[in-house]
Amino acid sequence: MNSFNYYVGDVIILEYDPNESKVVFKKKGTEESHTIEFEAKEDDELYLCGLFYYNNDEIEYTGYDEE
């Protein structure tokens, strides 16, 4: 799986497209992005999750910000 590095203070924008069955991660202020396509069945429940590598890693949900 390919991705890009996230650092302290980075803002990652997540775009979910249920019609195309894909999630796009974009690093704000850059051209970097990563797309994950998936196969979902009707009525599947989807959950957002994050993987932490270090004890003090954290994620802050800032809500929807239309740009």
C-alpha cells in the first residue's frame, strides 16, 4: 500500500465517495494525495480508523470545512 508521511501539525483532508467506493486522503497545502478504492455491499457499515505508531500520536477531528 502506498501513502505519504504525516507529521505533527499536518492537516489531512479525507474525502469519501460512496458512489465510486473510494476514499481520498489529501495533505492540506500540498499536491500529495492517496486514494483507496474498496468494494462495499449495500448496507455495509463503514468505520473511520487510524493507526498510531508512537505512544503520543494523536488525531483531532475538526469537522467539515468547505474550501
